[in-house]
Amino acid sequence: MEKKTVRKFKWFWAWQDEAEEDWLREMSNQGWHLSQIVFPTVYQFNAGDAQDYVYRLDYRSHWKMEKADYLQLFQDAGWEYLQEMAGWHYFRKLARQGEELEIYTDAESKIEKYQRLLAFLGILALPLFLSLINLSDPPYDWFSPIRVIILLIFMLYVYALVRILLRINQLKRI
Amino acid sequence: MTKDKTDKYLPLTEATYYIMLALIEPLHGYGVMQKVEQISQGTVKVGPGTLYGVFATLEKEGLIIKVKEEDRRKCYALTDKGRRVLAMQIQRLEIMHANGATIRKNLLEPAADSL
């Protein structure tokens, strides 16, 4: 039997990991199971029976040796590892009665996940910021197209950082 | 006695406390997850993301150590420093509990000013 696959293009911002998890679950509920993320924003699905797969995304970078231990823990806890894409690790598990469906079971560790993401985005934003304030080019023009583009990207970064900070704040308990 | 700042780790989070309790004997990650759920009577479950992070921190701080490997799974156990930290945490919990226990029955009666 021929295996039916479909590719979908979908954009998620860095702070929308939970929306992405929900979308992947919805796709599985309709019989489309994630087989591969070809490139950020390009998702490939295989056709199959509708299943209630719960997807969870972890953000973490580690060394090769550590990754084996990391994946072993998830596998033992019943999580199927799909792949890594740009620092995000994709896991899924069938939602059944009595199954623990969270990979992070307390606020502290959930906050740490977003702090790692924040640190990474912060490092990326730095060269952008430096190129913005770089005044060394003599025909000093604030509105040169390249500068406007960098400014827009930089503002997007700042917005992303704020969104993630708000998420962290929301997770903090009384 | 060597004075190392063990109180900087206190208070432990509930997950960290239970994970350290479980590691009083050498266990691998999955064993820790099962034991924590069991001894906490189901009140605390530790997901793999949380556990991986706690293991990494505890190992880095020298509170637990890898002791052996069982079919590709690393087994951890408390170090002496880890045992001291856990003992101090338990003492804190005893004080917390004693404070709560004395007023607990009053909490279940209506407050005086609500009459």
C-alpha cells in the first residue's frame, strides 16, 4: 500500500511552542502524524488511523554523550522521540488513561526551559543590536533600507523576548 | 567539620526533595520516577524533562554522583554532601510541619471574627 504523505507550511513564533504542540495533536487526531520537520515551518505528515498523540517540545542543547542519557529518560517514561530542529526536541505519546502527559511537572523546571530559550535568543539579538548602533559608516543614514530591515528584525527579537518573559512570569507561583 | 555552604541549596523544590529521597539507594532515572510517585502517594510525579534538569543540577553541585550503569541507564546515588543537604531539608520540614500541626485544628473551625 502506498504511504500517503503531505507537507504543510506553518509558522510558529518562538513563544508559541504550546500552540505548536496543540496543532500537532490536532493533526494526529485527524489521522495525520508528524513524520518529519524538513525545515523550520515545513512539516511532513504520514497518513494513518486517527490517534490521540500528545506532542511535547523541549528546548535544550547538549553534548552527544549527554543526549543518549536524556533520550533514555524520555523513552523510559513512554515518550517517542521524533527529532531535533533548531534546538527544539519533539516528543510524542499516546494520550491514554493514567498516562503522565507532561514532560515538565513543576513550574520551576518549566521556567528553566524558557530561560534557556531566552538566553539563546538574547545571544542572537546581540550582533543585531551591535550592527544597529554601529555608527562607523560615514554617510550616516538612519533610514537606509538595510538599517530599517535590521531595526525591524531587532524589534521582533525584543518582542519575542518580552513574550517569553511574560510566559515565565505567568508560571511563577504565589 | 568542614564548613561548606550547604544551606544555599535550601529550601529544595518538592521535586528535588523527592528525587533526593529516592536516591538514598542507587537508582536510574526511570526507577526514580516510579519511586517518587509511589512514596509521595501519587501527589508528586516527575516528568523526564524535569528529572533530567534536576539530575544535571544535583550532579554539577556534587549532591549526587553516578555510581554504575545498568543497560545504558546511569544509576545515581547521594554523596555525603547530598546527604547533609537532605538532612537539613528534612529538619526544615519538621519545623514547618510542627508549626502547622499546632494550628491546623483551629483552621477547620470558623474564625472568631466571622461570628
